[in-house]
Amino acid sequence: MRKQIIRKDEILKINGKKNIHFLNPNAVRIDKSLGDLVGLEGIGFHIIEVPMGKESTEYHAHQFENECVYILHGEAEVIIGEESFQVSEGDFIAYPAKGLAHTMKNIGDDTLRCIVVGERLAHDVCDYPKKRKRLYINHGQPWELVDHDNITVLK
């Protein structure tokens, strides 16, 4: 049986995994995937750390999965659609499915630390508008990345 409680002292000792986004070399974060450690399947629950001047991810929007972020420490600029917002410790950001594209950049003088929660559906579609790419996610299968120019919409 998997453990269901991870104590604070255990969490602090977890090194986390360094992730660099496959479409954005400036999107660098250390990820402590607590949800994976306890076997959560329908959601991902992560504590992430983003170094100064780095982004959390490539600017993107999910078609089916909801995401949210709670800032534990630091300051960031959040881009949602065409708008820019400054956020800091204690702020909560929601990214609803079928919503606007978004990203977050550490603009502070220290490491940005956040809780990131997201759904893990069997299938999702993620658009990267600045890269003009679409990612088809089928968990348990290889992901498929296509250029927007190669997508045919059927009505």
C-alpha cells in the first residue's frame, strides 16, 4: 500500500526533478510531484521551484484539463491571454479548460515556489499559440505534436 501522508520534513528533503520544457529552453523548474508519490491518478499535485528569470512553462492553453497555481514564495509575472499580472506569495491563479493561453515568469530576486495542481484526463489537447503547435496527449501513449498549419478542422 502506498503512503498517503508525506510529512513536511520529508517534503523538504525531496530534491525534485529538473524539467526544461521541450518547446522553451527558458522554461526551467524543479518539480516535486507529491501526487505521484502517493498514487494520485486523476490530478497532479506539484510543488515547483522556478529560478530567477526563468519561466514555469511555454505559453499554452489546455482544451480539456483545468489547472491552478498557488504562490508559496516569490514574485512572478503571469501572462493570461494578452494581459500581464504581477503575483506574489498568497496569490491564487486559475487556468480553466478552454481558457486563454498562459505562462508565468519569475521576476523576483529569489526562487519562485508554487503549488501547481492540474487534472490528468485520459486525453487532452494543448495549444502553444506562439509556437503555432498543438499537442495531442493520450496518457499511456506517445504524445503527438503537430504544426497548426497541418490541422484540418472538419465541420
